[in-house]
Amino acid sequence: MTQVSMTLNGKAVTGDVEGRTLLVDFLREDLRMTGTHVGCDTSQCGACVVHVNGEAVKSCTMFAAEAEGAEVATIEGAANADGSLNVIQQAFQDHHGLQCGFCTPGMVMSAAALLKDNPKPTEAEVRTYLEGNICRCTGYHNIVKAIMAASGQDVSAIAAE
């Protein structure tokens, strides 16, 4: 067993893991951060996206021990300090960017990483960035609108596909 310490959503946490324990499993099973979803176990779907030291990471591709000393952020830490939805979460709600909700945590975390690096992405840039995230319900149109709205852009010109 290896002891892993990290800052999770602003709070120090520690746990013992086997060397083969994936970060997604450590988050879900040991730390009870169940908003991070396991969708495919093959790094294809993006449901497990979290931020590690400010970068979007598919947590099914990283061992928990690799996060030693890291700052890790999950969907549970995404809301505003007062508990209200952050601008991206609110945009997903306002623009119907979710249906079943399974992919939503990963989509929101990916959107946050995109908007951090590119505060005013084009529609094409949003679509390209989301290629690593799979949604089986929405067809992506409203997700793209939500992300563009979260960036402060007018989404009325985005045509339905």
C-alpha cells in the first residue's frame, strides 16, 4: 500500500492505495467523490474528467499515486463558494446541455478547462475540444451552446444541426 496525500477541492485528504489504483477509483471509492463517473474504462468517453494541478485529466488514465501532492478538482468542487451553480453549470441548465446527466460532470470539467485556456472559443473550437467527451443523449448542440453562453457569447446564431 502507498499513502497518497493531495488537496481535493481545496481540502487536504490522505488515503492508502494499492499501486494499481486509478485516480477515478480512489476518488469514487475511497473519497466518495461519486460525481466523477466511470463510463468506459478505456479513456474514450470523458465522463471521468477532473482537474489535476489545473489541467483537465481523464482520471481513468492516471494512477492515484501519481496525484501525490497535487491539487485535484472534481465536479463536487465546481460550484460557487455559496453553493450556487457556477457560470458553466448554470449555462448547462439554461441551455438544456444535459439530459440523463451521466456525461455532464466530465463535460463541465472539460468546458472549464477549455474556457480557462480559450475564454472566447468559436463553435468549431468547442466542438473540436469536446471530441474526447461522449454524450449519448443530447447530440452536443445544446452542450456547445451552453459552453459558448458560459463564455459570454451570443448563442442565438448557432444553428440547430
